[in-house]
Amino acid sequence: EVQLMRYHKSFSKKAVQQLEVIPDHNLLISLTDNLVQVHDLNAIHFTTIYQVLKSKGATFFAINIKKQTSMTGDISVLVRMAAVVKRKIQLYYLKNNEFLQLMDDINLTEIPRSMVWCQESICVGYRGEYALLELNGKQT
């Protein structure tokens, strides 16, 4: 059975292009009007708490969530985001509900059609091929 828990008619003036949830931080990440935004998942109207202004022009993004357990048993959650802006991939990490730049942009030869994290690499799909990018900038 499916049950509608919440509905927000005026979430954005423009069409929502992509949504992703980060449950451990109670955050909703949206791509609307080609801009990545962070929203409070617990707020009734999904209040915007941060805009990744550098991501203006983004066509899509991919989120990577990595949980690590310390020797004391504490669990830390590392959240990374890769956003495609034209022929570049911008890399960010989440800190205090804001995405901060992880490293310099990665320049690409053409505009990607799809992208997914693969452990410490990013697999980028193009029109007729794909590339596996390691975070140190190498392409295999």
C-alpha cells in the first residue's frame, strides 16, 4: 500500500529536474532551474537551507553516501556530490548541511548523458561510450 505523507504544491516555480534524499542528515537535494539546492526534509514545506550557487547551469548530479564506523563504534556519514555543469564535473562534500568544494572541477571532452559514483571513482556515460574517472583526475 502506498500512502501520501506530504504534498507541497509550490515547491518550486520551475520544474523539478532531479531529487535525492540523504536520510542520515534529513536532507532533500533538488535540482530545479539548473541549480542544486539543499532542503530540510523535516520541515513541512521542505525549506531551502542552502543553494550551491556554483552549480548554476547543472543538468544533473550524483550523490555518494559512505558510512564509516570508528574504533569506538561511532558512525560517521560522508556525503559527496558530483554535479555536471556543461563540460565539467564539480565535486562537493557535505558539511553542516552545506556542500563545499571537494576539489577542482574536472574538465570533460563532451557533455555527459549520465553519471554514477563507483566507490572512489565516477562512471560517466556519453552518447556512445563511457569513462571511469578516478578522483585524482585520471580517466580510464
